[in-house]
Amino acid sequence: MGIVEREEVNSSGDLKAEIRGCRLCADRFAATATAHVPRPVVWFRASARLLIAGQAPGARVQESGRPFTDASGDRLRQWLGIDETVFYDKDRIAVVPMGFCFPGYNAKGSDLPPPALCHRTWHHRVMEHLPNIELTVLVGTHAQRFHLGAKQPVTDLVRGWRDHAPQLFPLPHPSWRNTGWVKKNPWFEAELLPELRARVKEVLK
């Protein structure tokens, strides 16, 4: 390993350690209905070629420390056409949500949005450490607004996926709450997913 490569590895490791130690939102999380502590979930390496840009870890991911260890993850992997072994291969796939920590629930039990402070603090630095990304999958509103600068409804952005392919694919959130959306938009499974799976296979070969 050359000097430059060692410097890149060390720099990336330092950044990941910084993120894991981040407590910027500790007071915010303590004031939520879940009253939890920060636990940043950091999942990327410089060699990754596929980037999953999501929203924020859920409660189960807060416990597991691995991204998408829940029903949404099962559905996302089905959409991508890959299994868990491939999905959790950090050398090929990076998972960088808009918030690295579980944001918590509000008093009604609904998910809170990822704090803007998180992506303002970390995301541009993280992207500098991912020079080999060939495909970015944008999961949900927050990721699409950040990466595309778009404010259109999710349905409009996903329907216009050809405007961004093959480098970017906007997706709805894979939550099972969106099953009705998938049924109302049959073009998603009939047209978008086959192209996405083919592109994933091409990038990860």
C-alpha cells in the first residue's frame, strides 16, 4: 500500500470515528418520546461503487448498529435484486442516510425527520471519501432533496427516474406502509425495478 493510499484509508477512518463519536443531537433526542441517546450508524468504505442514500436509521437499526436490519431493508434488497451478503459488503456498497442516528418518535409515535444539522455537518465530507460511486439509489424524500436539490413530490420524482438513470435512481421509501403506493403505480415494478436491478448487477459485477 502506497503512502497516498495509506493517507486516504487513515483519513476515512478518522472521519468514521468522528461520526461515531458525534453527540450534536443528544439534547434533541433526549427530548423525543423515545428519550434515546445518539448511536450513529456508519457504513461506508472508499472502495464502494453503489451508494444507498436513505433517510435515517429506524429503532431496530438503533439496536443492531447495521443499516436496514428491518422489514424496510428486506423490501429494499428485493427491489435491488441482491441478498444480505451482497448488501452488507462494505467494499462494494455504502449506506449513507441523511441522519446517521435514529431520530426518535414524536408523542403520537410517528417517525421524526432526520435533523438537518446532521447532513449539514457530515455529508459533504463523507461524499469526498466515496470517489468510486457509479450508482446512487435515493430512498425517500430527504435523500432526493439533498442529492437532487428537488422539491417535487416523491411520486413525480420516481416517475421521472429516466431523467436521472443510469447514475441515479430515486425510489419511494421501502416501508410496508407504501404497499398501497406500489399497487397504485404498477409502472414502478414493471419498468423501473428491472432497469434498477440490471444496473445494480452491472455496477457490482
